[in-house]
Amino acid sequence: MLTAFARAFQTPDLRKKLLFTLGIIVLFRLGAHVPVPGVSFENVNQCMDEAESNSGLFGLVNMFSGGALLQLTIFALGIMPYITASIILQLLVVVIPRLEALKKEGSAGQAKITQYTRYLTVALGILQATGLVATARSGTLFPQCQVRDEIVPNDSIFTTVTMVICMTAGTALIMWLGELITDRGIGNGMSILMFISIAAGFPGALWAIKEQGKLADGWIEFGAVIVCGLAMVALVVFVEQAQRRIPVQYAKRMIGRRSYGGTSTYIPLKVNQAGVIPVIFASSLLYIPALIVQFSNSKAGWATWIQENMVAGDSPTYIITYFLLIVFFAFFYVAISFNPEEVADNMKKYGGFIPGIRAGRPTAEYLSYVLNRITWPGSLYLGLIALVPTVALITLNANQNFPFGGTSILIIVGVGLETVKQIESQLQQRHYEGFLR
């Protein structure tokens, strides 16, 4: 990988793309430290110092924003509105025939869907910014902080509207920066920004574990976390690269005096076909009971049960529910993102077939059978990876986030692999040593 980066910097075109990407990343990280107008920066820092953990209700969004959410900066919402909008559009494409028709139109239809995603991102940004400002003003953003009610000293309507506009504009700016990286830089822009946001929190989280550790001044706990993280990275790389290759043979066709077809290829079905989406779905769904309890201020028995069993991450009920939701959403997302009948129809249209399987409906049934078989280990793997931080926190008796969490590792490894593959593919287009020998 290091050799690929060294060769990339020796190539003028790739060097420009890499430097452009690095420049956008610097701007992105600078914006994550610029506070929103109307926020008391001193009180926010005091509450951040007094907070025992960032793994509560806003932990996932704070991780995707690179720590900007709890600091109430202009990039506080991070990339989450765009991720949510993209997921919603993917689900609506299956439900709404108009969007499905746009998807089949090619690049023109995809551009239209992208435009809808942008509009939905801005709308979600306004909604989430309003909720975040209301949460900060009510003091529930840092419930144990002494100055939680003074984070937003001025509670006038003008100040609130200004804060919402600034956060929404920050979300739109992040979306634009990601598209700039995609067009002029290296890799997928949104994925790169997500990668940077998550990686930015690693050094602080690791050092916090060292400071809190009790064995040999915390160095033993620190080393254990590093070893566990490397083992998780190796496991994620192994599973993410694993795939079932279904052979496909295309029959020869005579068009005029020329023969076409007769080639063989394969359909790559990944073990983790759903990616990190099931983990995000399950985490978001589990936040709903916590939100209801937090904003209802109810002392009823049901609220107490939710507080004890569905909010605390070390509760057996929470762990089992989280695991089952991840398995369910893994099958659900694979079912809507991969259509065996459509793949079988396309193969039949172009004269393709799976050896030993008849074209048409038998091919669709075979693809569905294989997909269900490999989704089981993929979903169980996702559930186990996502539960590693919870088990680690219980084992270490720690109060802060476990830095090598399942969601963060899945995203970082996935984005890293795709970016390196893109760099290597562009290098292969420019270097042909040994090709004619």
C-alpha cells in the first residue's frame, strides 16, 4: 500500500488529485472546530471535560462528525444527513415506480436521484439542526454538566434561527466538499470524509484508555486495545474481501460473419453484501426508545424499564436486541439491494447462463438460494463485530468509547480498501512495465 502511494506521488496527475484531496480534508477538519454563533465555547469545553462518556444517545452522530456534534460547531451534523438521505432514497427506489424508472435510465436518471438526495439532505439538516439546538438549550445534551443550561446563553428566536442556518449550511458545504473530492480527487468523496471523521477520534480515545488504565500506568490496557484493534482489522479485511463467485457462461452468437460471445465470467456475491448499513439501521432504531424517555421526563414504570434495559449498553436485553436487529436488517437490505430476478433476466437477455442451471426462473431461485446461504454468516459477523465495543467496555470496566468499534472499523477498512484499489487501478493505466516482454 505504501509503495502504491509512493508511486502515485511520482505521477503528476495522481499527485494533483491526492494533494487536492488532502486540501479538502484540511478544510473539513478546520470547519469541525469553528463554533456556531450563539454558543458559549467556554461552557461547551467545560461540559466536554466533565462528560464521562460520548457513547450515549448522540455517540453515533458524534463519531460520524469527528467530535464536532458535542462541540456545537458549524459541521456539527457531519455527514449523517447525507447518509440518511441516501439510505432513504435507496429504500424509496424499491417502493416508488417513478424512482425505479429513473434508476433504469442510466446516468441521466442517476443524476436526478442525486439531486433528490441533495434536497432531502438539506431538509434533514434543518430538522436535525433544530433538534440539536433545542437539545442544547434544554440542557439535555450534557445532562450531568453544571453549566448545561448556559451553553446557549441567548435563547432568542434570532439566535436559534442563526444557529440552525449555520449548521444546515455546514451540512450543505460538507456535501459539496465530498462531491469535489469525487470529481477532482481520489476515491468517493463522502466515504473519504466519513473515514476522516472517524479516524480523527482515534488518538484521543486511545489516550483516554491509557490515562484511565490501572495496570502499569495504563500501558497494559493500551496495548491490549491495540492488539484487539489489529485483530479486528485483520478479521474485517478477510471477511470484506471474501466472496462467492458464481460462474456465468455466455453462448456464442453469429451476427453477420462475426462471432460474438462465448466468454465466461462470474457474479461476485460478497459475504457481507449489506456493508455497514445494518449496523447504522439497528443503532438508529435503538435510539428511538432513549429519545422517548429523554424528552418525556416520565417517571412511569415503562420509562424506568426502558432506561434500565434499552439505554444502558451493558444490559443483556440491549445486547440481544441489538444483535437481532443487525441480523434482521442485513437480510432486509440484501433483499432490497440485490434482485435475483432482475439479474437472471439480464443474463437471459444477453445469452448468459450458469452452468448446470436453466436460464430464467431457475437461475433466479439459485441466486436467491446462494445469497441467503452466504448472508447468514455475513449477518452474524456484523452482529459480533458491532458488539465488540460493548463487551470490551464491560471487560475493561471503562467509561469511555472503545475506539475500535464495529461501525468505525467496518467503515475505515472498507473505505481504505476501495481507495487503495482505485489508486492502483489508475497506476496500472499509466505503468506497463513487463506488458510487452
